[in-house]
Amino acid sequence: MSLLLISISATAGEIDTRRSLPMNEMQRDHILTEMRALLAGTQGILSALTREDMASVADHAPSRDGDASQG
């Protein structure tokens, strides 16, 4: 499954043209798991940055192959 997520800011006068993507339960769980992993990695990176701990920043960053669960 390939999914591209794009975030675009809309002003109050613009029409919202986003569409719901139909997904089965397994797809939904996969997407949510990846999103949670990315959020946990981002939180880890921000926490390490506040401590100026670049080794921890690197540990929390996703690998180059894009697997968020590794970050």
C-alpha cells in the first residue's frame, strides 16, 4: 500500500477539498501504528535537542529506508 499524506493550510475563505480514504481495519491499524511511531520519534528528538544530546537525536531519527518503527 502506498499512501501520500500532504498537509496544506487553508484560509477561512477556501473550500476544504480533502477526501476520506476508505481503509479496512488492518490498513487503518498499520497507518495509526506508523503515525504513533513517527510521533514518538519526534518527541524523542525534541527531548534530546533540549538536552543538546546529538547521539540521542540520531538514535530517535528514522533510518534512511523510511521505516518509522525503527526511529
